[in-house]
Amino acid sequence: MHIVVCIKQVPDSAQIRVHPVTNTIMRQGVPAIVNPYDLFSLEEALRLKDKFGGKVTMLCMGPPQAEDALRKCISYGADDAVLVTDRAFAGADTLATSYALAAGIRQIAREQAVDIVFTGKQTIDGDTAQVGPGIAKRMGLQLLTYVSRIVDTDLTNRTITVERRAEGGVQVLRTALPCLITMLENTNELRFAALPAMIHAAGYPVRQWNKEQAGIEDLTKIGLKGSPTVVSKVFGPTPRSEKAEMLDIETSSLRDVSLNLLQKVFTRHPTLEADLLMKELP
């Protein structure tokens, strides 16, 4: 079994700031981390490797310093790492990113056929959840999104069965391999990296591919040229001036407090009560 896990190095959103004049994200001085959602996919890939054997290859598109993110994944147990990096990729939106990553996966597949591609649900800096499905569409892979659990993997019949979280509950889906899976958060717990593995990862020769080595065929589909998305403004949330209101249940009954709370909610949102009543009608 050969699994490719796509990751992204992102700025730590807890320390991110927005420039007050240009309205752009200020990345200087902000530590970079592996996108947290991608780590759930990495752990799921490693569990499949533990069960069936095989190889886990990490793939990332980013600047040269994204090697640190790939080495971190090597320390957890991944076998190989490829960084697709070139100034031509700068400014890529989700459309251009999915094109570059799909090209990189095809190059990896030339070395060894790929059975499963994993991505995180989304990234914390973009929150679009578009790159995974974009890769699947470009490569013609079966797509399983918002997966909460892998139920069964049948390598003989080349099928995989998963549980997918949906609005109405949980869907159990079976599809053929190869496929692309986007994992939900909190679906597993990432293992610890052992000291020998960390030492091995620190000196691991991460492969760097430029646009030619990544197999990019159309330069108009990468970087700014291949990015039709236009961001008009980036801004941080405005702090709320009003403070939370405390309700005292010691001097009032729970029923009175509940009715008072509902009245406040309906007063603040005048159409809410009518909307709820309409939903209850057959």
C-alpha cells in the first residue's frame, strides 16, 4: 500500500495579526506549524501502514522553509517527503494549489502507484476546504470528504469503507481504490515521535521539486496566473464591547430564568420565534 498525505505549513493562527493599513496578514515573527487538520490525516495514514505495511509519502507545496513541517511528519513515522517549491507557485489560490499538488502526486505515482491520498478537512489560514476535492477532480479519484472513521480496507478487492459525517447523521460509504480522503478533526490522536525518529527526521534529505520536476505542464495554471480568486479585504474580528450578562438562579427559579433568557433572545432577534414556529409546522 502506498499512501500520499498532503500537508501545508501555516502560520499559527493564535498569534496572527492583520496590518492596520494594508489589511494583509502579517506573517513576520509568527511561528509556522503543520496545519492541525492535516495531522489527523497523517495519523490515519500511519495506522493503515501499521496494519497493512507499505509506504507513506508526505507532499507539501510551499517555500523552502516548509521542509521543517515535512521533517516533523517524518519523525512521526512517514517514510518519504517531497516539497514542491518554486517562485512560480507564489500567490497560488486553491485552484492553482490543487493543480500543482495533483501534478506532484502524479510524479510520485510514477515511482510507485498511489492507493490513497489523504488531506485535512481544511487549513486554518484559508478555511476553504477546496484543495482536497480539487485534487480528486483533477486526478479522477473517488472522493470521500469529512471522514470520521475508516471502517474497513480490502486490498484484495481494492475497496475502502468509511464513516462520513453529514448534516443528517453518519453515512457509511464504500468506494473503490484509489481514492482521496479528507479527514475530520478529533477523529484520532496523533502518536508521539520517539527520540531516534526525531534524530532521523532532522537529517532526512527532503526532496525539493521545482515546477519542471513536479511535472507542471501549463505554467498559466500555477501561481498568480492560475489564481482567479480575488481577496478584497482581510481583517481581524472586532472585539465586542458588551460584556456577558450573568443570570442569577439562586434568587429565581430555573423556569423563570429560562423564560427570561428566551425573552431576551427573541427580543434581540425579532424573526427567530416566527422562524422556529414555521419549522414546527407539517
